Amino acid sequence: MKKYSIIIALVALLLSSCQSEGAPTQTFTDDLGRTVTLPAELTRIAPSGYPSQILLFTLAPDKMVGWAGRPKPNQAKYIKEQYTELPEFGSFFGKRGNLNSEALTASNAQLVVDFGEEKQGIREDLDKLQQKIGIPIVFIKGDLETMSSAYTKLGALLNCEDRAKALADFCNETIDYAATKSDLVQTPARIYLGDGNDGLEAVSATSVHGRVIQMIGAENIADIAKTQGNGGSTINGEQLLNWNPEIILINRPAAFEKSKQSAIFKSLDKPMYLVPNALYNWLGRPPSINQLMGIYWLGNLVYPDIYDADVRAKAKQFYKLFFDYQMSDEELNALLLN
């Protein structure tokens, strides 16, 4: 079976090469300064991981040939069935690194897009991987504040500039909104963002997973090093009591219910909220465009007199624009219940 799979992968690679021979090409210099030769017309693109699949899917779903991680059943309702059935390749790097090279090759992808933070050694890693899989890879650098630029660059490369502009405009509008409103905050609210099964995995103030807290003008009290892949670090109850947050946010529904019964959280006697999660968590699981909604939600929650945008209206606009999904009032009621 293994030998048969290898033969299939080699045949797909040879077919791809034959189809590409003599075809027009273009060069693209990515955000690492790597100049990569690509087909002039790009119609089959693969993502390298979760952040890049969100970027690619929201921009050009018809050009995406598969997922790093296929949507789970509770996510699938936000995505049209024609896309949920695309193959899964796995992630190229990181904690979830589980690339299926055979599936990627069989997809006949013309290009792999990697998106996110520029980590140490990434240029060398991409060069080695590109040579191994035989498919060009480009890196687009970006985070929440520079998401609009990422859409603009990738939109130009994939010949979908109008779509990229619409998405970039929403990003810029939201980032500008946060910058303007956060300047009006006089005293930063002290916030704890908990992850893990019991809410005692503190999302670090230095992590992109909790970036929204600082962006709205509040303080993430977890001034600790990141020790886990989701930007968190396990703490004990004494540490949380010493921090004494004014507001508690919990990422996971099960942990939220557990924390409401916990003696530690009860002794703090502070407001506790479950972070909304519709397709993706609004504060940073994963750190991507979902955090845009986090700005509207958390800003309004913490500083209602300053952040005056209609969160429900923004949610409907966001899901329709980015995912072509019409969020209902009933869904919003459930999403914002806690």
C-alpha cells in the first residue's frame, strides 16, 4: 500500500511538471526576500497551516485545493459544503505539524502560501521544504494589525484585487477604530484571559493570542513567559489571586462552566465571561481575522461608553463579508449569552 501511494504521488508530480512545461511564469518576492518562480496564472493554492488557510479561504476559496485542518462539525455550518469536502494536508510546522506530502502532491497545487509571524530560521525551513515537496512556497508576513497588507499582497498575486480590497478595508476600519477608542481610555482595566481545561492556563501578555486586550486599551495581567503553543502558561490559584483581575475571560465553554464552580474563581468574585466562538474564537484561537470581532466585542464589554459600535451588526457584517455566511439573530443571542 505504501509503495502504491508513493507511485501515485510521483505520477501526480510528473503530470504537474508536464502540464507546467512551457507555460508562462512570473516571479514573486515574498516577505522574507525570497524570489520564487510561479505560474503566471495561479488557480490551485494550498495553505501551510491554520492562519494561512483562513487568509486564503476568505480571499479566494475557489482557488484553495485543500485544508491544513478540515473544519470540524461545529465549524462546518459556516462554510459551504463544496469547500468542507476538500482534502486535508495537515500543517507544515509547529505544534500541529503533520504534513501529508502525498495528499499535497496529489492535489496538483501550484503554490503553497505560508502566513504569520517571521520566526527564527523560517527562510531556511521554507527553502528546504520547497525543495522536498517540489512546489513553490511564498511567505506573507502578517498579524492582526497588518492583516490588510497581507490581503492586498496576496490579492495582487492571485488576481483578486477587488475582493482583497473589501477585506482589507474592514481590517483597516477595525484597527483604526481600536486605535481611536483606546486613546480615550483613562484607566486600563485589569483582565485575565484563561485557557486550558480549568481556566488556569494564562494567556501571556506577550502572546498574539491575547493581543486584543492591549489593543482596546486594557491590561493583560499575565506578565509571564509563554510556555505553550497557544501562548499560555499554566498557573496555580495563588498566582491568580495575587493578580486579582477586575475581569475574567475564559476561552473554552467547558472550562467556563468549571470555573464558575471553582473555589478559586468564586473567591475572586469578579465578572467572568466566555469568549465568543463562532467558527473561531474571537480573541485569538487561532490569531487571525477572528480577532477583529474580538475588538468590537471586548471593547464594548469593558468600555461600553467608549466603544459604541453595534457588536451584533458588526458580527453580521463580518461573517457575511469574510465567510459568506448570514448570521441570524438567534445565533447571535446564543453566541453573546455569556
